[in-house]
Amino acid sequence: MTHAGDRNVTKVLSGMPATDGAGVRMTRVIATPELDHFDPFLLLDEFRSDDPNDYIAGFPDHPHRGFETVTYMLAGAMKHGDNKGNTGLLGPGSVQWMTAGRGIVHSEMPQQEDGLMWGFQLWVNLPAGQKMVEPRYQDIPASDVPETAVGENVVARIIAGELHGARGPVSGVATEPVYFDVRCRGPAEAWLPTPETHNVFVYPYERDISIGEEEGTPVTRGNIALLGPGTSVSVRSDTAASFILVGGMPLNEPIARYGPFVMNTADEIRQAIMDFQAGRF
């Protein structure tokens, strides 16, 4: 199965073990020695464990400035809160798209003491002109995420962007992202149109898939496939499998990065540190 305009895989990279927050164990997929970033994406983590020792300490208060954090839960429950008094609960299938903007102090803490905790955190860069906007949240319950068929035996949940006439609930994001959670319920072929302007990656989180023309490039569970130019993605699975497909408009701007601060210059990073230390977030 191929289509004119299909994107092909340019690189397949492995995730690496990492810890974050108060010691939460995860797999880091973007922001590794092999893949510093994939414009406009700055980081991708998959957290998955049924051992509470791997996640129970959570992510206590930590600052952000200059980018957006996206949390997508597959299983488990996470409570978030910030220094502005906002709180919310993320359950299975729900999404939080947080625009940190000029600065926020945020926490994410598991609301369970046993069972599976599974999901993704993605960092999306903001353009220079929007790095100091007021922070905002888009908290989206699972019931507000539409699903659409994208092939026989294939269903996609649409978090952001448009797919086969269905539009995801995330809106007003500068990089005009697409974020699809695609689930093949058996051997299947799926065709997913993508904006020609975007950088696109695919990450299989259950079993293996193939991407691209003819037989395609195999991508095993836990590896990220970076895709080349085109207007669509063709995926084949020999068994039931699931993957996320994520795309965004590249910003092509300099990146200055220091932990939870992402700006355009070193001076802006120094200012962010001073503002945080002075309690101006």
C-alpha cells in the first residue's frame, strides 16, 4: 500500500532509560545524545510501569518557561497543580496541553498506589514572539477526544489536528500540531494525511509496525521513526499494534535550553533563572 506523497523513514532511533521529577523512571525518546530535538519538539518521554516504586514520587513543584508540555495518559491517574491555584486530574485517555509561556511552577503527582501508570510527556517549543505569553491550560477529558476509522481494523484518537473530517480538541497552538493515537486491532494498513509543512515522527508503543513505501521500514516498539517530507504516512502492522503519530510546524529558530527553561538566547535563559529565583513566575 503506497500513496503519492507518502513520507519515508529517514532515521530510526532507540529511546534510553531516564529518570525525572523525584525519580520517576521512564524512556526518553527525544532529548537524548542521539536526538537533541526534532523541531518544534524538544522532548518525548514514555512512562510505563506497574511498579509503584518507579512512579509514586511523581513530579513535585518544578518551573517551566518558554515552551508547552503535553501529557497524554494511557493508563493510571495523575493530579496536576500549579502556583496559580489551578488543579486537575488526568485519567486514562485524557490530555493536558499546558502553555508555560512566561513562567509557571507546576506539579504532577500520581493518584494511585498500585497498578499501571502509562503515558507520554511531550515538550513543544514556542516561537520567540510567544515565549512570554500568559500561561494557559487545555485540560481535555478522554470523552472529548474524538475517534475515527483510518482503515480496516484501525481507529485513531485525534488529540490535535484534523483527520478524515474529525478535529482534535487542542486549539490555538502556534506550531499547528497533529497528534494521533492510532490503534490497529489486528493485521492492518492505515493511511494518515499530514500537513506538508510539518516535521513528523511516529513512535510505536505496542508491538511493531512498518512505515512507508512498498514493504516499508520496520520500526520496533520503543523506537522513534523520523519521517522525511511528504503529505501522508502509510503504516502496516502484521499484528495488533498501537503508535502515536505527531507532527508540528518547525520554527527554525535558535534554541537556548537550561533544564526547564527553553528560550532563544543565553541572556534570556539567565533572565529566566533570575525571574524564577526572585519569585516572578
